[in-house]
Amino acid sequence: MDFRFAEEEESFRAELRAFLKKEVTEEFLRDLEERGETDFSREFTKKLAEKGWLAMAWPKEYGGGGATMIEQLIFNEEIGYHQAPTGGHRQGINLIGPCLVAHGTEEQKKRHLRAITAGEVVWCQGFSEPNAGSDLASLQCRAVEDGDDYMITGQKVWTTNAHRADWCHLLTRTDPEAPKHRGISYFLIDMKSPGITVRPLINMLASHDFNEVFFDNVCVPKENMVGEKNQGWYISQVTLAFERSGVALPASAKRMLERLVDYVKETKLNGNPLAHDSMVKYKLAEMAVEIEVNRMIAYRVAWMQNKGLIPIVAAPMSKLFGTELMKRLSGIGMQIMGLYGQLELASKWAPLRGWIERVHMFSLGSTIAMGTSEIMKNIIAIRGLELPRG
């Protein structure tokens, strides 16, 4: 098997790396960590949009670059490795955008896709509810038909960037009598619509990323429904396949491993560099192998997407391996640093500016977000291995 990239693909990677090294400096990352990602994300995303890099694999008529999914893979990998701040725009670029390309009406594509590729709008995802997270099909947020509109009432939770978002892509129940997977519809909602209330949920990093969102008879035009009525569950599975497929996790893990290697080379214990400790060397070597495994799984997902296939099983494999890998790697980093590893960004004594501590705490939630590790295992077992349910 030949894992080499084509000459033009390697040329693009070199150009992208040069751009990122110039823009995403250590000073830039330090300011990003201290001030948060919102303003940085908008400004930086605009620069990517000007180069036509935000949605490279989308059709040109919708503002994309008409590139292959392999080129998109290279972009995502380098963005992840260099820790570039595009968080506020990931929902549009990675989730609802590809979903609209596949299932949206021509009017929906024209209205939304170019705004996404220009970095002009921020999207959020209205899927999870207080009693419908892992078992998403149990959602109860209702959409009731009213003439040319639907009236939406209910609650969503853990909605990332809802307080910053311009639009939301939302799952609702439109037929409460149908089996739970068959009575769900998919909507696009303007977050400025009357009747929407956003309340913050502060995470254990003391940052405001998550929210709970309440919909009180929110009026949504029928033309904002994606696909057919009661077919939202099947469309959402396409969205989730894109959400779970990223190569950014192993790329980010590689950057973290490189920093840990530098740390153990420079830090001494009892007069000897930590790099001489056999257990430290073993653990870091083990992580290097796991990162490459995760990278190959993500490459397979991109290959499938490039062939026009939906990676229903491969994408959950990538998500499961990647989020668990980040938890293991950051945990090893915390062990190597000892009590110093618990220091936060504000401390001048924090190794690597407290980055490992933040990643470790964030990684716990990553194994839950986008579908828990247990759900990913179920998908792989049932859809991939064809094992019986229950």
C-alpha cells in the first residue's frame, strides 16, 4: 500500500505549513489561551476564507474550492497540529455545511453555504437534550405544523457556542406517535428568532463554551426544514459521520507528544533528565504508536469520503480512538509532571504554560461529546461487526 501523497498535495501542505507557522506563533497561542478563542477565531477564519481554504472540498458553485477530500484532510491535519483557532466555525464547516451539500435544497445551499465559506456566520448544533444525549432518538423537542411554519418548543443542552451563534441546526420531533427514529425532522433556525433563550453552562475549566437553549413557540418557516418531514434521523447520521471523522485529534496529539518529549529532555530528576527514565520512554513510545494508528484510521475515513462513501463505522472508530487517546496521552503528561502538572495557565511555574492540564480536563468531556465512547463501541459492534443488539 502506498501512503505517499501526490506532488501537488505535498506542495499544498508546504504552503499551508508556511502560512500557519507565520500566523500561529507562540505569542499568538499565549494570547489565545489567556483571552479565549472567540475573537481570534473570527479574525483567523477570515484569513483562511480569503485563501479559499475553509471548505476546500465543497463544490465551487457554493463557495468551496472543488478540492478532493484528501486535500481537505491535509488542511484539517495541519490546522489540528498547529492548534489554529477555528472552533467557532467548525459547526458550519465540518457539520451543517456538508449536510446541506448532501441534503439541502438549492435555496438552502445558496443562502447558507457561501456565508459559511466566507467565515461570516457561526453555527451551533441543537441535538442533545436533558433526557436525550447518548440515546439521541429519545429527544422530545417538538415542532408543530402551523400553516407555512413550524412552531418549535423544547430544550437543548450542552449546545456549544449557542451564545455566539448566528444559526442553529436542530433536531425536533414532528410525529410523536411514530417509532422514535422515524418521527424526527431536521431544521435550520435563526438564533435571533423570538422565543429563544440561551443560558450559560460553565465547565470545569471555568470557561463558557456550553449552553442550555430554550425554545418557546419559536416560529420557523417550512423552507428551513432539511430533507423530508420525519426523515431527520437519517440525515443527522450523515452529519454525525462528518463530525466524528476528523484527523485533527491525532495531529493535535502529535504536537502534544513532541512538547512532552522536549519537556522530559530538558527536565531533570535527581540530576538526570526524565528522558533517561525507562518507564517515561516506554510510555511516550507507546503513545507515538497509538497516534500513528489513529492517524491511519482518520486517513481511511478521508479515503472513503473521497470515494463518495459515508463512513458510518470508520468515523466512529476514529472518534472513539482519538478522544480516548487524548485522555491517555494528557494523563501520562500529568503523571510525568507530577504536582506541577496540576498548575493552571495563570501560574508562572506551570510546565508548558499549563497546556497539558487544560487538555487533560477538556479530554474527559471529549469522550462524551459527539456521542459517548460507549455509543461509539455500540455502533462499531452493531453496524460494523453485525453483532446482535442487547
